[in-house]
Amino acid sequence: MSQHPTAPAQVGNGRTAHLVRVDGFHLKALCGRIVDRRLTEREAAKMTGTCKRCTELQKLAAAQATAPAQEEAVAEAAAVEAPAQDGPQVHRFADSDTAYDAVLCGDVKDGEVLVIESERIVGACTNGHPIALTEAHGQLHPLATRYNIREMNGGRFTETADVAERVAAELGLTLLPQHAAPAPAPVVHKYESTGDAYDAVQSDSSVRDGDILVVHSEGVVAVVTGAWPCAVTEENGALHKSTEPLRQIEGGRYDRATYSAVCIATGLGLDVDQLHKAAPGEPAAPAPAAAAEEAPAAAPELQEGALVAPLPGRVPAFVEGDRIVCPDGTPRTVVGMAPVDGYAPLVITGDGTRWVAQRSCRVNLADLLTAHDDLFQEAEKLYRDARAGLELSDALEQLGATLDYLKFASPVVRAALVAAHPGDAPEPARR
């Protein structure tokens, strides 16, 4: 390769100057891009920079022309190598025009991160295209909302998204919601005191950001926000109290955990801080008095380390070990429950399958025995009240509900219950 005279040129309306040979008619710059026009010295001075690839090739040609014997060594020294680092390399540019040109010139490799702080843009090079991962995009391509960089090419750019999210956080920016790392399901941790709970947040690696802390003895339920455990209840003990709704901080990062924590606190009969209850238009947790009427006398035991309990209201609160009839009509044993953003929670069964909790029915042996007892009592009341000429609507409604339950549950699970507990099988109803 011999050295040839070059001049600055422009590609499209880009603000990066390229170098084109002037020893003849050349349509392409040294880097291979097709040029639109040559630039005067004055115009070249206004450009934001010069194409790195063009500059490298010009230096390489000069070195080879003056020292042919050292051609290979000079070529290696002139080549731009990415500095050794863990994960994708981060490139910072003065503007998005320069970043765009750098990608097309090959200065930025696939999977590397683009940062244009002046325009509040964080992006990446994906399949040779410069795309923006933030709301601002400048000259970079805005990715349609239905696309998630973490799912592109079979997850090839997941690490790129992680680095981009970290860099964006350092600059006070946030990635578009579809590119953000999915928040793990909150986990419930129980403690004897709020002091123990606070210490665990600081020292126990199993307590993660967004997890839920329950200290029933002090009437406290809290959400872990970073290194700060913030109570959603009126009582906070040794934990912190937030001055703004937890479900709204950091762009809604703790919305799911806060809602679940409020539901747990309500189910335990604790006073919830009004600041953290559902916002207008969102499903609200029931008041403690209403929850007490619907729930059994004893609050359901929270399984330590289990996925968060179900939402309040008519959603059944299945616990580990419950027998249920799933929507497909098959009896299964409950392992736990899992919330799903925007949908009804799921119940997880022993065979690994998941079912919508609201479409499943609890059929524990004790439930069936209780239903049979209730049936006899309600029938007796109906008979007695009928003879007394009293109002029968309440009795009929309760009797109908019990019959509907037994009509569904008893035939389906009776054989399985008898096989599993032959000595405890309910006796047939006799009148």
C-alpha cells in the first residue's frame, strides 16, 4: 500500500469528515463510504471530527511507504483495538451524528454501547444498526416499542442491555420500559424484630432489592428499596418511612412489591400508610375491617422465602400443601403462588404447572367435611324457618352456594381423597 494525497469529504449530511484520495476520480472515502462532496478547509474545520477508520488507513499507508520492512508491526500498532474490559465496550460521542457515522464505518462493533451525554441518549449497535434505548434518540434509530433488545437474536444482546442500563443510571437516565431488566418476583422474609430486619437488609445477600419484610410482632410490613427498608404500614419500628409513594419512585420500580406488601399488611389486619395505598384507577386493597370479615380468624401463615401471597378480594389465598381442582378438572397439590403484573395471580402446583388462582377450587379434606356439616345445618335451618314462616332468602342463598361447591368438588376428588386417606374419608350424607 502506497501513500496517496487525500482531502476531507462529507458523507450525506454527516458531521464527521472522511478522507478521499485526490489523485484521480474517487467516489469512496478510504473507509469505503460513498462521499457526496469534498470539503473546503473552512468547512472541514466545522466538522465534529474525522473518521477514525480513514485516519488509521492513512497512517498505515504512510508507515508502509516509509518503512516497508516494518509493515506488519506498524499495521498492528495502527489498528484500533478495544481496550480489555469485562462486558461490551462503551463508546462516548459528542453528538448522535458522529455516533451514527462511527457505527456505519465499523468503529463500533455489534453489541457495544453508544453514549451521547449531550443529547441524553444511550444506545447500542445491533446487527450493524445504531439504535437508541432511551426516549431521546437523535440521529439513532428508535426501536419500536414491541421490540426488546434483550430478546433480539435469541438474547444475544442481554449483556449489552445490562451495561447500557448501568451507564444510563450513572447519567441519571432510564432506558425505555421494554429494555429495562425484568424485576424479580418479590420474596417475603419474616423477622422477630425490625432491628433484625434492618440488619438483614445490610448484611444478608438473600434479601434483594424489592423484597418484602414482615415483622408481625411489631405490626410492620416493609419493602426493600436499595439499601433502605421502607415501611408501608403506619408502624415502622427501626425501619424507614418514605415521604413519597413507594409505588411511584424510580419510575414505578417498586410498584409491584408495594402493592403486594400492602395486600399482606391488610390480610394481617395492620394499618397501612395511606401514602402507599393504590392510586386512583388502580385496584385498591380492602380495608382491614373488610379483610377481617372475609378472612379466617387466624391470618394465613406466610411461607418464608415463598413468592408473594395472592391479591386481595375474591382471589383465593392458597397455601403450600392445599389440594385444589385445577381448571382442567385434575386435583393437584399447591406449592406456592406467583403474582403476574396486570393479570390474576397464578397458583403453582407440585407437578410444575401453573394455573389461574381464580379458576381453581380448594378441595382439602377438611373443606369437604366442613361443607357437609354446613349443608346439614343450613338444611335444618331452612326446615325450621319454613315452619316458623320466616324470611328464607339468606338461608336459600347459603344453601345454594354450599350445594354448588359440593356438586363440583366432592365427585371430582372423593376417589383421590379416599385413596390418599382411606381412614379419614367423609361418610356419605345420611338424613
